[in-house]
Amino acid sequence: MCMMIYLAADQPLRMLEWNEGDPGFHVSAPAPDEERVRCQFTKANLVYAGSHEECGCGFQYGEYSADNYEQSELEQRRRSLNQFAEYLRVELSRVGPIEVYACWDGDQETAPEHHRILTPSSLEADDFFFRQKELSTAVEHRR
């Protein structure tokens, strides 16, 4: 089962194609069967965000001890999160707050159990990971 990350904004978000030759952060339209996740959002423009693993599992950098991963996997996870953080910096300045819903595949319609405010810097922290069934709001800076 995979972690799925969806973003929604008041304006269309920039797409980033998956690159098989250099896997990393990417943004695409959700698959037709994932459209049901729209019930989580107040904003209309929905996209799917994936890591180097294609799904959101590669964003789970700080969920477990670094001892659980090979160094190359930690580096890939860090790179995916850094790319995600940079994407948020650009998009937040362009479209304003972005809603983020994280869930296991199959839980797209399940009510959120966790809420928080995220900034791009949040994703760069060594202990960062998305919680299951988490609806967050990404903003440029915490006030």
C-alpha cells in the first residue's frame, strides 16, 4: 500500500512530469479513480504529488530511524522532499495557500484525523513525514 499526497489550490498548480531516467518529485493530474479525494478540499484545483518512488512513500524521511534505510535511500528521500519544498516555495508565492491531504491509497474519502500548518521549511526538517489521513495547509511562512 502506498502513501498518496494530493494538493489543492485556488488556481491551477504547475505540473512536473515524472522522469523515468531521473526519478524525483513530480506533479500530475490525479487518476480518474482518485478524483474522489476532492471531498477533502475547499480549493478546486487538484493535483497528485509523488516522490522518487512515484508514490508519496518516498517523502517519509523522518518517520523511522535512519538506521532503517541504506544511505542511498535516505539521500533519495531527502532529495524528493527538498524538491517538494522548492515547488511549494514557488507555487505558494504564485497561488497562495495550498491544501495538502496525505493518506494511504484507498483512504481518499476517509475523514482527516490530523491537521497542521506546513511551510516549505517544514519539509526540509530531518524529522518530517506525512501522517496518515492528514489534511494540512501549506503557507509561505508561519505567523
